[in-house]
Amino acid sequence: MKRLKILFAISAISAFVFSCKKDLTGPSAEDNFLNYKIEEIPVTADYTVGCFYYTFGGFNTQVKDNPVLGKYNYSNGNPPAGIMAKQIAFAAQAGIDYFVFSIRSANKDNGNYRSDSATVRNFLDNNAEGKMKFALQYNLNTGQFGLSATNPIEKSAANLDAFCNDFVRMAPYLKDANIMKVDGKPMLFIQNAMNLNSDSSKKVYDTLRSRLKAQGVDAYIVGMQDRWTPPARYDIRFRGGTVNALYHSSYSTQISNWDRFYLLPQMMDQAWIYSAQYFKDNFQAAYIPNVSPGYDPTISNASTTNPTYARADSGALYQTLCNVAKKNVNPQLRMVLIDSWNNWGEGSQLEPSSFYGDLFLKLTRKQFKKQ
């Protein structure tokens, strides 16, 4: 009996030691669900590529690079003579199919609406050869409409009318021969669509679509949801067939979390896999991935400690993110977005520079166009 007790004690001690050793050598980085490689996806057919175009007053003194076209600004929405034509040529070289131009409210911000319209006209004047298409993005400023959870847009008939009239003013552009179309419908982006407070989003969008159709426009509406937000957070905004497609503001800009930066491709991939499926199942909306070539937070805040998505890797991270986009592209739409063409204020520009030349133009064409 004594021998049995000794053997039992030895067995128990051995099991304890073994279990402790196992715990000490337990889960590792290799076990993490984000520990996988983003594979290169060959381009068997061209993707449709849109690129967000920005206007600005001038270059921040913290901008460390220069456009090959020289530093420029916009006067009442117009860049210096010759700039737009060269930008169109560069964009065509990169395989960009269309620019997305911001349009502010004609009824609430008429001065900036006129400036934005001038940029679009400048593009059309310099696109005589039809090298590119364009799309409009309505810049929803909820403050101008006083929107909140307790003050939905339809609470004021005047507000809803002004909102819809903003889009009616765009109708001539939406019928232009150069407008980007999906299934024969002109594309119409709505920035910050997740903030369009309403008691019934479907009724608001139905009203908007009805007003546009009265102008002969049946629009393909693309709504924006904020980066790093779960798709269900704005369920009330998009359920019921409000928009045709959705995209997130760029995940690879405004990065304030170092974990996100170090695992950026995998985190974007997982977020997009889930979001795309949720949008499809619950909103009947396609998903359009959105990537950026770089990001430098020190341009707007020299003392920031947030991560910089730099370009010293000769575009390696950008190419990986392009493959994340291809991995999550809607198979019918085959469309991706790039933010941005020329947002030098964030360092996210694709436009050629004195530092990296036309490298990112070449990489963009390589990633999204059949060679």
C-alpha cells in the first residue's frame, strides 16, 4: 500500500511538472489568427480603379517631398494652368480609371460648392481626349444641417429639401459623357454617409432617388463608413437598400494604434472579410476596398508619436495592401479605390514626386491592370 502511495505521488508530481512545462511553452505568435501571409494575387483581368482627388490652399511647411510638377495650389478651385492635364496623363499611366471629386453643399456652402464645381470643370476642360472618367462625392457636413440623433434630416422639410436639391444641382454632371458608370448608372459617392441622421434612412434615400430620377438620373450610390468601425454600428443608416455599395475611409491613414500598424495588412483583411459579408447579407450592398500609398502624421502634427506609413520600403507595404484589396474585391464590380491622388497634407498621395518619382504609378498599374 505504501508503495502504491509513493508511485501515485511520483505520478502526480510528474503530471504537475509536465503541465507546468507545457504552460510555459504554450501559445506563441505562430498560433495567432493574424499570423499569415498576404499572397500575391495575379491580375487575370483589369480592375476598375478610382482615386480621390483633393484641392487645397497650399503646401504645409512640414511636407517633406515635392510633386514633380512643382508645388501648386488652387485658386477658386482651379489649379495652375497645365497642372490638371499633366495629372490626367500621369493617372492614365497608372491605370487609374476615374478621379473622385468632392462637392460641398450648394445650399449650405455655396462658395465652396462653386469652387468645387470649378475643379470638376477644369478636369472636363483638360480631359478632351477622354483618357479618364470622373465621379462626384457629396461632402456631407452634418453640422450645416444641424443633424443629430434627436434632429433627423426629415424632421425639417426645409432641410430634407435642401439636401435633395444639392444632388439635383449635380444632375448635369451626372449626365456628362465622362461620368463613371456602373451598370449604366452614374456613380455618386456620399462622404460620411454613416452620419446621415434620419428616422427612416430608406425613406430619405427613396426621396433622393425620386428627385434625381425626375432629372433623368438613376444613380449608383456609394456610401462611406468610417475606418475601423464594425459594420453593424451604422446598421440603421444602410439597411433596406439605401445604397448600392459601401467603402470605408482609408484604414491605412490616421493610424493611432501601433498594433494596427504592425499587423496592418492582416487586420485590414480580417475587417474587410467580415464587413463585405455583412454589407452583402444585410444591406444588399457591394463592398469597395480602399487603400493608400502612404501616410505621414507629422505633416499635420510634428510632435506626434503615431505610426508613419513611410515609403522607404520601395512600395512593399503598398503592394501588400493592394493584394488585400484584390483579395476582398467584389467579384462582379471588380472595383478598388485609392486615397489619394494628391493629398499631400497627409502624405497619402499617388502623384509622382521628386523622392519616389513615378514608382507608385508603376506599382498601381502592376497591381490592378493586366500587363
